[in-house]
Amino acid sequence: MSEPKKTIYAGGGKQVTGQYGTFRAVTINLSDLPSEHIFEYNGKKYIKLNVSDKQEPDNYGKDVSVSVNTWKPEKEKTELSDSDNANSKSVSEDYRF
């Protein structure tokens, strides 16, 4: 098992009720965002964030927390062992369409 990753807090905010319902107004500290979690797509920079409601407000009345989404998929085993290679058939051998 891998050890749990440390939460990287990026900001906070409050739940606000407006004319069209409840929404979350948050402030994000861009200076402290870790560059290893920023990625580029089509020439633009992005970062994945998690916005979650706190169980109770903090000393400043903030009841929303913003953290960096650090989840990455585990690398899959790409090579089969020699015994697996000897016993396996290719898809084209099993299913002929």
C-alpha cells in the first residue's frame, strides 16, 4: 500500500446564498500552488482542485476548503511475465470478426 499523501491547502471560502441558490465563494493563493501539479493542455495551464465543505466554520467564518487534487493513477504493469506470455493468446486469435 502507498502511504497517504499530504493535503496541500490552496485557499478557502464561504457558502453564500444568492438569488439562484447556494454557491461557494472561494479565494485561492496562486503563489503557493506547487508547480508539479500544474499541467498544460492546448497551450493553457491548469491545476485540479478539490473544493469541500467543512464540518464547521473556522475562526474566520470560512466553511469551505480548497486543496490541490494530488491523485494520480497507479502505473499499470505493462509487461507480462514469460509464463504469462507463453500461455496467452492474442485477441485476434480468440476473436475472429
